[in-house]
Amino acid sequence: MSKKQFNVITDNQNDDAKRLFESTGINTDKHSASTGVVSITPTTMTVHFPENSSTVRSFDFAPYYGQGFDAITTICQATIEKLIQQSIDTQQAVIAITSIVSYCHSGLKTFFGFLTLWRSGAKRDLQPVNITPELIEEFIHHLKASEIGYTSQKAYYTHAKAVLTESHTQGYLPHADIKHLFPKNPFPNSNRQTKGQRPLTQAESKQLVSALKMEMSRILAGNAPLNNFDLTVCVLGIGMVTGMNPIPVLSLPTDCIQPHPLKQNLRLLVAFKRRGNATQVVSLRQSQDISLLRSVKLNAANTIEMIIERNAVLRQQYQDPMQLLVYQSKANATKGAITALTKNNLMRNINTLIEKHQLTDDDGKPMRLNMMRLRKTFVNRIWELSGQDPLIAARYGKHSPETSQRDYMVAPPEAETNMRFIGEARIEELRVSYGPKENTPISGCKDSKYGHRAPKDGSVCTETLDCFRCKSFVVTEEDLYRLFSFYWAAVRERDSFGIKNWNKYLRHIIRIIDEDIAPQFDGEKVTAAREKAKTTPHPFWRDLTMVRMAR
């Protein structure tokens, strides 16, 4: 690639600038003593990423040179190169290569696109000193005015911010007041804009387990090295019994299985969780007879030991012999090469598994499956088995109770069937002492905007069926008529609602009203409200139209 010279820093910053950029491998020279301008000549405009769990191996900065903000492009390239070196030196303990890939391909790509437009409007070249709070605000407005989804806007902004913050840390933006450069929370409630997939239901889990057992039986019947599809089967099995995130699983080393210090039938699966710089330890049962893995259950410890043994020869030919999930490529472009399993490989193979075994969801559509859905299933299963204890679920999920409640507690229907009433039933005489409540179509609520399961963004909660597992749910004697109007609407429309959907969404609510709420009030008043609601239901509950809309 031909060399180009770019003006970046002037006057008394020359010596510091030269030392700074020489330390990154970018050549500098003073082409004009009279002007005191430092010229930068990049030795290359492409940065290369070490092999990682993504399929991206480089990022080309060349398209962003010559656009009128070369100095900013240069410091961003230098920052990325230093981050890559830090990642290599610390074996990705400081920062993952996949994170740096995201910084480039989402953060910087979007930021440079904005700078191109900004420079065109300003009709002057941009220098690092032009990176001000005002420019960052305009970048945020640019993202919000784009057609990019709200959560993606937040991600792109966060990645660009990370690069600029690191540039300041490395001394490339010494002028910036980093504390005031970026506004606080410019994308509020971005985590509420889209809901993740629900955990697998019991029927879906049974399908998946059956498919994995069939594949595992096939794998165990042979002795050849595992290919990328076989490794995907193993990864799904590990994900189901550990609830681990995809990146820690894909990054597992060969020494990840350690003896348990107390129990002979357990092993410890040790994986490094880069977010938070923490080591994640999971206890695993180890079968004394590996044949149990074939016919009875998927056992993570035995699975990992099988991978270590079967792919040992391939691993010795790979650049990192300690990497667990490596295989020999059969793709035309890389045929014969020894490579590691990536997220893209994983998703392609999952889709192949779904198609091969005709895996479907409860509605008969092709199952949507990924590692995060397995993680949600694992955490919610722990939550159910622990008697709906959020602290236990959070501990097994290796995150805080707040994170568990916000991102993971989406109980599958069978967990909701067994749930208990956690609201409040108050007799009318005590209502005033508890403070005011808001009337809802079903009963009452202590705070429909910022309560337990409310949106907490100023909008009113409309999740009608969630009331029965909400701590802000309130039932008083005056609410019994509306409550039983809903009750009888649910009973009347059982067939039209659909037996399957009725069992999934409403059966457990009928039980809660009968067994948990009604017994807490005077029997005569309950009977009166029940009969009135049956013969002359509240107008809101003459049918289940609103419930269908909410669902």
C-alpha cells in the first residue's frame, strides 16, 4: 500500500507527538520546520485481529483517510492497535478480541460516517481538539435520527465511546475532559426496548434433549476427530447443564476441568468470564461410566474430556494448543486448515440441527435457539426448583439479583403454573392505613408506573396477566367484583381461547383466585361478588379481548 502523509499535531506538541506515535509503530517525520507540523505516515492502514470466536480478522482504516479528519482516524487506529496488543499480552484478560472487533465494525465505522457528514457541513478539516461535548451530542443526535434500531444505537455509541475513552487513557486526547465529554445515559431504557426470547418450555426442552442424545450417541460410536457440527452438539450440551454464556464456552481451554476438592463424583468447570474480569466456576457431575452419556444424560465433564481426547492431534497443529474447541475445516476456502469454533459456526450448526431433527416451538414453528436462550432456561429452571428464590437463581446464574430480575426472570409457562400469589389481599377496613391504590381492570395496584413489574419509564403497565406475580398487586373487597368478572370471562371462553393457550396463560390464575385470594375475605362477600360477576359481569370483562391483545 502506498504511503500517505497526514497532518495531525502542531507547534509545541511535536516532540510529544513523535514519541507517542513512534511507540505505536506509526512513523513520523517533520516535513516543515517552519510550520512546525508533524506528518504521520502509517506503515499500514489495516489492523489485523488474532483468531477469535468471531469470523472477522481485520479492519481497514483506509476508506476513512483523506476524508478531512485524518488526525482522528490516526489516533483511533493507534488506539485499536494498542488494545489488540494488550489483549494478546494478557491472553484477553484485559479485553477480548471480539470486543475490539465490535469497537471497529460498529463503533468506529458509525462514528467515522458521522464525521464525514459533520466535516462536509463544517467545510473544514477536523482535528482531535474538535472532539468536544458538542460534537458528541451531535453524534448522539445523528444516531437517533438514523434508521438503526434503538438498542443498536446504544451499542454503536458505547463502542465508539470506548475507543475515544481509551484514546484519552493512552494520551492521544490529552485535551479532553473525559468526565464531561460524554453525557450520562443518552439512551435511557435501551434494555427495555426489545424483549429477549423466552426460556424453552418443557416440551421444547424435551425435543432438544432428545435430538442432542441422538447426535451424542452417533458421536460416541466413532473415534475420529470431531468436526464443527459435532463440537456444536457438545457446546449445546454444556450450555444446557451449566447455563454459561457463549463466549466463555467457546473460549474454554483444555485444562478447564479440575478435580472437586470435596466430592469425588463432581468436577469443576473453570471458565474465565471477561466481563467483570472474573473467573466462573461450575460444579459438574462426572459419570464413572461414559456409556451413561450415550443413553441417559448429557454430562458436561465427560463431554469435555472426550473433546480433549478425540481432537488432541488437531490441537497440536493449532496456534494455541490449549484451545479446546478446534477442528479441521472442510469449507472450500479454508479446507484442511485447523481452526477454532466461532459464534457464526455455532449459529449455522444450530440451524442445521433444528432442520435435521425438525425441532419446533409450541406453535409448530421452527424452534429459535441460541446459547442465551439455553442460559435463560437454566436460570429459570433454578428459580423454579428453588421455590422461586431470586437469590439462589442469581447465584447459579453468576450475576446480581437485579440483573437476574431484569434480564432473566421470564418464567416459562410451566413455572407460572406453579407460581404463588405474591401480591396483597386487604380487607376493606384496613385499606386506608396502607395508603391509596390505583384501580386496574382486574383489581388494584400500588404503583402502575414504577411498581414491582411496571415499565419504570413513566408509562402505565399493561401486562394484565403479570398482576398475579407482582408484589404491587392489591386486592380489596371492593375489587372482588372486577376480579371475579375476569375469572368468569376466563372460564366462559376456555374453548374459544384455545385449550392449549388457556392452559398456558389462564389455568394457574383461576387456581390462584380460588385458593390464594378468595379464602382471605369474608365468605359471604366472596359468594356475592362471584355470583354478581357471573350474571352481570363488569363491562371490561364481557370477553377476553383485552387479554388476547396483551398476549
